[in-house]
Amino acid sequence: MKIKIIAEIGSNWEGSVTKAKKIVSECKQVGADAVKFQIWRAKDLYNTTHPNWENIKKSELTFDKARKIKEYSDKHGIEFFASAFYPEAVDFLESLNVKKYKIASRTCLFKDPFSRETLKKKSLTKKPVIISMGMGGNKEKIKKLFAKNNIIFCYCISEYPTPFEKINWKKVIDYDGFSDHTLGIIAPIIFSILKKQKNAKNIIIEKHVKLKNSKGPDASSSIDIDEFKQLVRHIRNIEKMKF
């Protein structure tokens, strides 16, 4: 069984390409398979009166910055991809030749500006999509839209951080992906063991990762590089387990 480990960077790069490169480098060193960023426009998703507006705006990933991070990731041999929240971002990511797309839970609700158009653009690429359904959404509608794409649905609870006891393990086992927002590394380890017992072939774990002194909006629900290193080591051992 192969477990693909994705480091979700989110806003933990804090608007700094230098910090982004550092976290990409460290994720590569500890054995992550991919780094995932988010390309959105602050004005589309948040009101300027939001208490964290300045940090949110600072974490907006421009095309120029995304290109630099993608080039750096390519140079260091780790996959870069992203969740895009508006149609032009999909066109841009296509110009970078990304291999896949992530679809965030909120996008599946079709309530954000341009959600429908963005999802349609992603479907037309016919590339694999990783979809979190933490906020609900119509799963059958999503499946129909992405009928020509390889889909992996992720179990997800959209609370940051997620209390461990809220995880429904009976439901978790039905998913091939786990976008985890709990603190620590226990939940994805349990998920990996359960899927290994079920003889799953390919599964995905997505975990928010930060630098040690990160202060971004996602920092409180992210693990640092040292914890992430432990997670990767345990999961690689789980891949070798025999039942």
C-alpha cells in the first residue's frame, strides 16, 4: 500500500516566498510527497471588516509568488499543487503543469463567488482531483461534475482544530483520503492502520504543516516540522506492515 502524504501549507507561509521555500524544503527533507497551497482572492471570501483581514490579505498567493514556489518545488523534487478558488487560478495552474487539483470543502457548497465556474474548469482538465467534504455538499452532484476525472474524496471535519472525539471512525473507513485538522499525529496514524487492514491500495493523508514560529491564521491547527517528521516516519512503517 502506498500512502501519499500531503503537507497542507495554507497560510503558514505568511505571504513570504522565503518562508514558503523554507517550509517546502523542510517538508521534502522529512519525506512528504507533496506540498499544497491555496490560491484565492481575499475579497472573494472575506469581508474587509474581518478581524484577521490584514493577515488574510497578506497570505493571498499571487500568480508571481506561486510560480516562484512551484519552480522551487520542482527543483527540489517535491510535487506542488493547489486548491484554486476562482477560474483564472485554474488557467494559471494549468500553465504551470500541475498534476492534480484540490477542492476545498467550502467550494463544494457552491456558495462562494465563482465556485461553479472554478469546479467546471477543474473538471475540464480531466486531471485527478482530491475533494474534501467537511462542510457537506452534494456528493452525487460533485461526482457527476467530475465524471471524467479520477476522484479521491477525503474525510474531513471543518473545525480548526478538530476535537479528536468528533471523528466518526465508522465513516472514516469509507474514504480513501483524510484531510485531518486535529492536533497531533494520532488520527492520521489510526486512519492509515485501518486502511492497511482493509488492503487499500492508494490512500492520501493531508495535514496542515507550519514552521516552528509560524503565526499565520492556520498556525493554531497545524503541526510543526518535527511533528510532521514523526508522522511521516510512522506512516512509512505502516506501509510495510503485514497482517
